[in-house]
Amino acid sequence: MYNDNPLRTSDLRIHNQKMVLSRIYEARKAGISQSALVAKTGLKAPTIFRIFSRLKEQNLIEDVKDGDTENAADSVRKGRRPLVYKVRKDALYTLGVEFWASGISLGVFNFNGDQVFSRTEPLKAGISVQEVIDFIAIMVNEALENLKINRSKVIGLGVAAPGQVDVANRKVVSYSRIKGMKDLALADILEEKLGLTVILHNSCSVIALSEFQYGNYDHKDSLFTILLRNGVAGAFVNEKGIYITSQGTTMESGHIPVDPQGPACTCSIRGCLEAHLSALDKDNAKTGQPLFAGLEERLAKGDRQAEQIAAKAANCLFVVTKTIMRLFAPRSFLVLANGQKLSRAIAENLINFWRGESDAFVTVPPRIFSNNYNTLVFQKGASDLVISNYFNY
């Protein structure tokens, strides 16, 4: 078909180089040969050769030494060693920040995707949005200084923010637990403050994507993640990536109504999932602690009341998962909470509820997985936002 807006030669050159570099990056430490890239990309051998020459001149790639990979071992047996290349781990770096009402964490990753730095700090109660922004800037600047990483080597900063995020317009729409975090152009503010490219997304979406990619769950390429912290969040990921609404915003599954006559919610309506779970844990909700903090230890001791609380929480989640099944029909759910035993107790109750459910629209109950949330997974997911943007050719 005729294309009336073809790529210019310079654009095509950048496009092809990014495509080749992304394939080398995907090969990670095993590396990949020029001949393999000819087959994978459809580019001609002379074009691949020229791209490899430029990438080596820019110190972005290096050859894999003998014995480093299975391919190299095979080539020795065959009597011929192919030229196999991988990205230089210290060529470029990415940063990932994740924050919420009670804490903030930063991870720095090299071009192999290895974590080279991690820092987590608590946030004081009643902190303002400006203080959070300043804190992010301080953590990023100190990390780069301590690691002696030049800003020219930083691809960008991925930010996993709480609340609803307008991904298209790079804003936090609303997060009531941090003063002033409403209609906030956070990505633009941080870019100006740090001089780095900033990619913004929602915290739950980020950890959902990371768990989808690295979590080793048999999720059948369709995973809806439910995150319990101060509030409740949810994100749907499948082979197409993170789902966002037609308005470019992340979903607010924590505010799906469970009972319209239920407790008042921070979102101004009644009976939301988050309001019901907060009502089950009033003490932590009042003090700003994670939902069901302390329940992990009680569950470990076989505390009957703690088991009942987990079952009631699962019952509320069950109502919401039925709604989610009607809308997205995910093949699996992942429950993330503050502790393995808590997550597992909720997930096991959910499994039992689904087993006992007769549903005309759900012939095969969804798989239910559980885990405790981990700052490294958040940091890695935020960092991967930067990588995806960088290789968006």
C-alpha cells in the first residue's frame, strides 16, 4: 500500500538502530550474532554490519567472550566462533521511583537490567506534594553522585505514582493521602527539576506489569493484580500491556462499589471496596498504616479473629472480582498485600468463593495467585517504563 508519509532517511536510520539495539538488549548476557539479527529483523547484512559498527563506536555494545554463553560453547565444538554481541552494562542506566503516603523507594539499574542501587525511606504523616517532589529530587541526585554516574548516561526516570494517573497527559489526577496531589503535572515538574526524561504511570500498574513479566505465574497471559496498601488499587495486564481507559487514565478498581449503602469513601461516594476494607481495619485506616498491618503475625499464630478478618476482606474482593470478570474476563488474579500469609489467606478464601459460585458467564474460574509486595519489583517495573519508552521505535 502506498505510504504518503514515508520515513526520512535519517529517521529510518534511527529506527533501524533502535530496533537492532533492542534485540541485542533482549538477548541480555547471552548475546546475539549479526546473522541472527538479519533473520530476526529482515534487514540486509550490510545494513546490520553498519549498525553494529555505529553501536560499537558509541560504546553501547561489546562482544561476548569465549565461554560466556552456550552459543559460544557450541561454536567451539563446531570449530567456529560466531561474533556474538551484548549490550555494555555500564553504557546506560535507568532509574525507577515508587512512592505512596507512607514511603518512597528508588532503584538504579544498569543496561543489563541489574540493580546497582536501592534506597527506601519512610514519609512523614501529612507530607505535602512539594516535599515529596523535593525528596524524589534529593534521592535521585544523591544516588547519581554516589554512584558517579554522569547524567548523559541516564536514559530516564520511571515514576510509579499512587492514585489515578493520566498517562496520556503525564499527570496524577488525584491522590487524597498526600496534600496537594491533585491534577498534578508530576512528570513535567520532575523533568524540569532533574533534567532527565520522566515516564509516569500508576503504582499498581507498574507492579502489575513487573509481576506479569517476572513473577513466574502461570497466568495464561492475562493477569489482574489487586494491591492492598493504605488503600486498594487494581491493574489489568495482558499480552498487549497495561490497560488504560479511553481517556488515557489508569483504572480505579479500589473504588468499585460493593454496597451503595455501605460506609462513606474518600472518593465521595458510599460502599466502595476500599471503604469496606478500611472499615474492617479502622485503627490502621485512621493512623495511615497499610491495611491489615499486624495481621501477618496474628495469622502466623493461628489467630481465629485474624482469619475471620481475612475471610471478610476476601468476600468484599470476591464481589469486585465478579464485576471485573464481567468487564475484562482475566484468566487470573494476583493478590498483593503486606505479607505472604495475609496475601495467601485472602487468595485462598477467594479460591473457595469462586469454587462455590455458579456463574452463567464464567465457565472456568480464574486462577488466583498471591504474594507480598516488594519494593524491588516496584523499582524494576518503574525502570522498565523507561526502557520501553527508549526502544519505542
